[in-house]
Amino acid sequence: MYDLFSDFFDGFDIFMQPVTVKEEKKCPVCGHTYSDFRRTGKIGCSECYNVFRPQIAATLRQVQPSVTHTGKIPSKSGSELRLKREYESLKQKLAAAVKEEDYETAAKLHKQIREIENEVKKS
């Protein structure tokens, strides 16, 4: 005799298997997970930054344009820091201009870098 339900229940044996839950990566120091960070917006400890660096960086890129903290520059004593940041920015632009073989821009950037270096030597 043909069992009417035999074909119907053939595919259900997969649901009878025990469910294996993938263990989420935890910080070895504090035990927090990336889900904890997503839920609370807070990191458990300093080691969490190393353990979850790729996920945190991806999350920060969604919220802000850069993952590097630049902070504020003090108005009174910040001129030296401003010069340093401008110097580093010009060096990066110079390297990019040379790589792209844009020598006219590279020459202008080089001149600006020399001006900053001379200004630092004077102070």
C-alpha cells in the first residue's frame, strides 16, 4: 500500500538534527563580543580594539568619514600642531603627485613644504 505522507515527511529529517550555534569571537581579556559593542556602543577594554579592529573600523566608516582621531587643536598653543599636520598632509600630496607624474603640482607642494620647514627652524 502506498503511504500518502511518506513523500511529504521525507525532507523534514533535517529539522530533527541538533542546531549548532556558531560561537561568536570574544575578547580574551574582558569576554565582550562584537555584538555587545553593536548593542551598547561601548568597547569592553583596550584589547577589544585589537580583537575587533576590522569590524569596528567598518562601523566607524559608516558613521564618520575617517577612522583616525584628529581631535581639536588648542587655539593658543596649537600653531605648532597645525604646522605639523599641514606638513604631513603636504608630504602625502607630494608623494601622490610624484606617483602620478604631476611634476608641476609636486614642485608647488615641495616649495610649500620648504616654507614650513624654514618657519619651524626660525621658531
